[in-house]
Amino acid sequence: MKNLAIEIEITEDVVYFNEKMIRGWFLANSFRYPLEFRKQNGIVRYKEKEGTIKKGIKGEVVKKFGLKWFAPYPEQENIELFTPSKNPLILVPYEMIKDKYKIVSSSK
């Protein structure tokens, strides 16, 4: 079986997790320190705990563990809004981004 390798770009904002939901609260607290800050346009701000995959984020659809996943590229603007601070290499369930992306390139 050949590896699934499709490069995609997100076409609309996707809420990956929200700390108001139980699953989101767990993910938010697992990924971030309670008092974490980020620098935006030279201004230091509190880092929100709402995981939003912003429009324009690029990555690949990969198949691991028998399931399809979205693996975002680590060096992108706004990647910090939904990935852990110390490790931006994550797998997002494909169902979260289904129908919210366009294919940039495909190699099967």
C-alpha cells in the first residue's frame, strides 16, 4: 500500500478545541502552561486557550494508525494557536478539517 501524501491548505477557520468543552479543556490544559504569553506585532499578549486552525494553514493529510490525519507544517504564522508550545508537530483528526480545505498538490 502506498503512502497517502496530499498537501492541503485550510480554506476557513476551524475550531480544533475550545476550553469550554470537556475535551477542549483537557487539550487546552495539556498543551499550554496556565500563564503563557506570545508576542504579536511587537506586543506581548496572553496566549488564548482556544485552538483555532486559521485559514491559510498548510500541511499534509497522512494515514497513521489506520486513520487519516492532518499534519500541519510547523513553521507557519498562527500555528501557535492550536499546537503545543514546545512541540508544534501534532496530528489533527481528519474529521475536524473535512470539507474545509483545498488540495495544493497530490502524490500517490
